[in-house]
Amino acid sequence: MEELDAVKNRLIKNNIPLETSKNPYWNENGIQISDPDGYKVIFSQR
């Protein structure tokens, strides 16, 4: 999951807070953030 790690590092570098999803599947297989309008965005390779 090198691509997902690269996305995570870039989000952290730009001070974008990572969030915990209500669905445990996305906590294991993705990264969740909120966009400026408050919508949830999930990055995943699956």
C-alpha cells in the first residue's frame, strides 16, 4: 500500500487531520478526512 502511505504522509505534511470512520472497514483499508464543506472523503486502494 505504498500509494496510500504516500497520500497519508502528504495529508499529515499539509496539516490535514485524519479522522476515524464509523465503519471499521475504512479504518483498516483507507484514510478518511473531511473536505472544506464538511463532507467525508475516503482514500482507498481497494
